[in-house]
Amino acid sequence: MTQQKAPHEPIAGKRILVTGGTTGIGRAIVLSLAEQGAKVLTFGRDEAPLKEVLREANLPETCGLTADAGKAEDIEKVFAAVDAQLGGIDVLVACAALGAQALHEMADEDWRYVVDTNLSGYLGCTRAALKRMLRQESGLIILISSISVEIMAAGESVYAATKGGINHFALTLRKEVADKGVRVTVIEPGSVGSDMQMCSAEEQREAISRSEMLFAEEIAEAVSFVMTRASRCDIPMLRIEPLRQKTA
């Protein structure tokens, strides 16, 4: 007798932390998951966009807080809120990140802060989430990386270094926790219209119309795809890019 395939995992009711959920890709993910009935907590550095996304997602103020992913003490504060507001965590979606310039064009404290946010922040949030997931023997960690790792465009040395670190961290970590019920996925977006882009909003709209950029919502759809796979289905890496990748 042929064994039947199990239905997709539901998103509704999942306890999810989205880091950097106030702008760009993170904001699109928060709105998408809240609409699907997930219990979402998010944070960002600035209060005004945080309040805006909570209002648009129809989430209570207790589901958001101001915090900096580049600071260890703020990550502790975030996970105290995870315990208090969500009662635990089923899914971590890490996407709090900063853009950067070429290394020699940045002040020492600036490039170090980018590394603290983009790489150390991901590791710190993952470690805190893992503590909780390993106890319950289940969980999903989704780390938003970047196609910059593959392109290696001039001017992106610092940014590409942090995203390359995320890739190798995640692809190694998944082997360390797979037998403990925790899955790890890296999503590698191509160029996405967002606050991080150097070009104007109008230039982004034109790039999207030329299939040179993606909508942030398309990355949110990829996150939902990963989340709804059966627990035996592992997606180590998912790459999504426009037909003609914009590199400047």
C-alpha cells in the first residue's frame, strides 16, 4: 500500500519571532505571517516604524519592542519578551541587517557595527532560539541571507562577508541539530525593493517593472513556503532572484 503524503504544516498559531520586522523584507514577513494567523513578535531599532507595522498587522503593542540586534543585552531583552508574550518559540526568522560600503570606505566602528548586527546578531538570536527549541525537540530557524554572496560585487565586501558567514553557519548548524528536531534554512534573495537600497523608490519601481528587482512580499512568500513543509522535509537553502539581477 502506498503511504499517503502528510498535509502541509499550518502557519496559524505558530509562535514566531521576526527580527528586523519594521522595514523592508522583515516588515513584509510580519504582515504576511500575521495575516495567516501566526503569533508574531518583532523588533526594530526605531519606534515609529515599529508602531506602524504593528498597527497594519493588527498586532497588539506587546508584540513589538525597540531593540538592536547588534547588542547582546538587547537580544536577551527580546527573548524575555518571547517567553512572556508568546510562551515560547516555534520559528525564528532572522532578517535584521544593515547595508555597508567597501571596507576601506567605512570608519572602523561602522564596519564592526555591521558585523555585530548582520552576523553576530543572527548567531545570538539563533542561539537563544535554539535553547528553547532543543528543550521542546522541535523548531525551525530561517535566516535571510543575500545573493551578494554569489555576486561579490565591488563595494559589498563587508556586507558579502556577513552574508557568507550566515550561509556557512546555517549549513553547518543544520547538521548539528537535525537529529534534535530542529531544521535550519537559508533564504538567499536577489535584489529586493526595500529601504536598504541606495536607489530611490521610483528607481526601485522601475527596476521591478523591468524584472531587475523583486517585491519584498515575494521573499515573505518564500518564508511561508519553507514554514509549511512537513517536518521531514528539509530545505537547506532557497535562492530567489529576479530574471535580470540588478547590481547597482
